[in-house]
Amino acid sequence: MYMRTLPLGIRGTEGDFSLVEKDLKDNGAAWTKKLRVGGADGPSWSTPTLPHPCRKIEFQLWSHDQGWGGAHPGTYRESYTWFDVGVQKLQAPIFANSDIIEWPAYLLFEEFDEEPCSIPTDPARPFLPHATTLQKNVVGKSHTMEHTIVWHFRNSYDEESAEAMEAVNRGRGSQSLDGKFVRSIQVGDCITLWARARFPGWENHVQKAEVTVYWAV
């Protein structure tokens, strides 16, 4: 599964936007709807003036693995179904002026060719949960579990801190609380969410996912 947010801090992207199962069917809203984004500032909208305006990202995940197997069932240890987060930069400054453009809804889940920038691409390193992983599934659970993860721009926990170790115990990466990802987000960036699974028999079943982004004006 792959999911992309609307570009941050652009008029028309505020508020809630969701796709449900019926929207993904042939001729559903996921394929036909176009969002009108961009435009000049007005009484109800001010474009962020900070170069890095993101303040908080809240992820809500409803998922489970294949429901069997694993060396440590009921824990996050050696779980090989997980979620990663990345950021995609727009290739052109399409929001540099006050024009309104149409953003096809399918861009919220259609993959680009490139991988998320936060995921290691060194071929010498195996494709496994890593230090910046957002969340693992509990091993051997066949029913859906909910995880809520909040990343804040003021976070600055070292990967060896007690807070980081607690995050690891809850199925998250040891470097996921350093705040660097949130502080790096710029206006127009799209945050991406990737559902991962590795090794035969491992499956990541995702019922629902929500990403809420907060930014300062």
C-alpha cells in the first residue's frame, strides 16, 4: 500500500480528504475527482511564510500481519510487516504563482518511481525495518490493531535515550523521535506512507490509514 498527502501549506489542501472502498472502484471518485488547489491569499487563507512550517504529523494506522508465525508472537520483536514514511518534492514550482490547478485524486495513492528519501538505499543493507521506521505490526495477530504515532518538530530525542528505547518497545524506529523529518518539510512537500512486508508468508493487512499534518502560518 502506498499513500501520499496533498502538498503541504497550499490553499485548497486544508481540511479533511478521504477515500473509501467504493471510491476505488471503476469510475469512482478516486479516479475521476479533481481537487482545486492553489490560488492567492484571502481573508480565509494565508500562505505559510516560514521555509519549514510543519509543526506536527499524526499517523493513525489500523492493520495487522498474517496472524501466525514469527519467533516472538504477541510482541514487535522481529516483526517483518511495518510502515515507512518518506517525502516527495514537487518536480516543478507549480504553486509559485496565484494560479489554481486541478490535482487528480489518484495522486493520493498512485506510486512514483522513486523511493522515499528517508529509506536507506544502500544495496549492502537488507530491506528490513530500520532506525526511522514509523511502526511495526504486532507479530502473529490476525485482528486489526490501531496505532497512533505523533511526530513533533520539537522532538530531539537521541536514539539511545529512554524515550527512544520506549519507542522501540512499541514497534517504532530508534531514530523516529529525533524530529528531523518534521523540521525538514517545506511548503509543497508531499508526505508518503508505505506499507511494507518482507519474507515469504509475511503479509501487511491495512484496513485504514490517516495522516494529519499541522503547520504554522
